[in-house]
Amino acid sequence: MSRSKAIAYQNINRYIQLGLNIAYFRKLRGLTQEQLAEKTGISRSYLSAVEAPNIIKTVSLELLFEISDALCVAPHRLLEFRETGQELL
């Protein structure tokens, strides 16, 4: 049985940073959203929502691993969040 669970407030910035990191490494590798989406088996619109800082989209560990493999980046690199001293929200 699948349950929808609200995203905890303290995790909102983490999801934003994750999306920004995915976008950063995607661009660093010279890939479009369409190309990365195809490599990972998701739609371009879903990837766009994950990367967008104004949309909070959850990502499974399975998808995180698929994305990290497609980007040739260790999974933990996508979870390295920069401290800015300011909250994004």
C-alpha cells in the first residue's frame, strides 16, 4: 500500500539543494534534461520538476542512484549541500 507523506519542513531546502546539484552536474557533463531523463528512464518534465528550486519533488534512492550513474558521479556528491548562511525559503 502506498502512502503519501508530507515533506518535513526541515527537508525542503535539502530537496532544493539536491535538485540544484543534479542540474549542476548535468550541465557540467554537457547533458540536456531530455538526455539525462532518457538515460534514467524518467520523463523530462519530471526531471525538470526535480531540478526546479520552486518545486519540491521527492526522489527515491533508486532514482538517485540512476541519476548518479548517468552523471558518472558518486551518489553522495549529489547530497553534498553548500552552507550559504541563508535559508533558501
